Amino acid sequence: MKQQTRGWQASSRTSEPSPGVFFVEGPASNWIVVRDETGFMIIDSGYPADRPLVLESIRHLGLRPSDARAMLITHGHVDHTGSAAYFAETYGTPLLCAPEELAHVQGREKHQVTFGQVIVRAWRPRVFRWMVHVIKSGALKAEPATGAQAWTADTLKNLPGKPEAVLLPGHTPGNVAVLLPEARAIAVGDSFVSGHPLSRTAGPQMLHPMFHTDPAQALAATRRLDEIDASVVLPGHGSALRMSLADALAALRS
């Protein structure tokens, strides 16, 4: 645990790219805190070993973890659900995801890159370093969020930021982006990212195909974002993109 948190500080890893929307860059996976006059919620929660960082980032904003109104989960991969079970068990925080993703988040289904897919590529230095980080981050001992529930549009609109879910299957069956319309920001999770330990480039890009349940469907699903107005894009990996969603999608497809 200490090795994962060494040198990391919420003060230098937390930004506010849109009013009330706080983007936190973890060691390898990001999470978001959304705050308004009704309270705050969390979107995703990093790896299991990121838990102290998630808690630190919330307290850094002058908030108490126990007051979180909900945790929204973009998809059920362990690098996004790492603190979900802890928040539910410790604070009673509601865990919410798309109906299509519920079985995955609860641990009743598995849509994850396999050990075999990784090990055949482990001779590559970037893959090996990423694999070591994943293991040290507690991914192999992660607890499923068995208490997660499926959200509805009405449930979402009553949460801080009045989020709206956009279903983008392909990364996982129930993968979503979370639009924060008043802030004109969108959390895209792993629908596309701006960087990743396996990538040599920065900027809008798809993850390596092995991370997607259906790579072709994942790319095609981004077309569902074409008519959405957002000026800030918040990915699950890499830096926040302070550009329009339209420009990010154009760069993704170029």
C-alpha cells in the first residue's frame, strides 16, 4: 500500500476543469468528485490500493467521505471499482451503475482482460511494468461491489451535477459515459482515454484492443457522443482534456 501512495498528493493531482467538477489523477486510474449545493458524489474510484488516495482527495476538498451521496461506476473493471465495496460497507454509500453493467459490477459476470492476454505480451517492458503495478494495486484481491444497484434517469437527475448516462457498449456490455450537462463536462471512463501505461502517445485514443470486450463495437459506440455538447472531457486514464468533446472525437478518429 505504501509503495502505491509514495509521492502522491491530492493537492497536486486534483484539478477543477469545470466549476464543481474535480478531476483526480491516481497513479494509473482516475476518479472524479462532483459537488454542488446539494452535496457531492464520486465517479469511479481507482484500484483497491488507491483507497487512501480517494479518501485523501475527498478530504482535500473539505468534504467528508461519509457524506457522499452516491458513487457512480462507469464500468465494472477493477481499476474503476477499487473503493466501491469499501464505501458501501463503511459509509453506506449507494453504488450505482447502468442496468446493463450490474452483473459485472456485482461480480456475477466477468468482462476483464485475461491473464493469458497479458502474459503473452509481458516480454514488452511497458506491459510488464503495467502488470506489476496492477498486482501491487490489489487487483487480484479486489472485492466485487455486491451491493451495487442499477440507476434510473430519475435517480441520476437528483444527484449532484444532475448527471446523465450515455450507454457506450463495447469496452464492457454496460460501459457508459457520464454527462454533467450544467458543467458541460463528460466523464468518459474507458470509452476512450488520453493516455495509458501501454501507450506511447498522449491525447484522445482508444485503449489497447485486449481491454475491450468488443473493440469494434467500442469504437463504433463513440458515435453516440457526436451530438453531445461538452467542453471538458474527463477520461479514466490520462490527463483531463480541456477541449470540446467534438474536437476530442475528431482527434480520436484521425
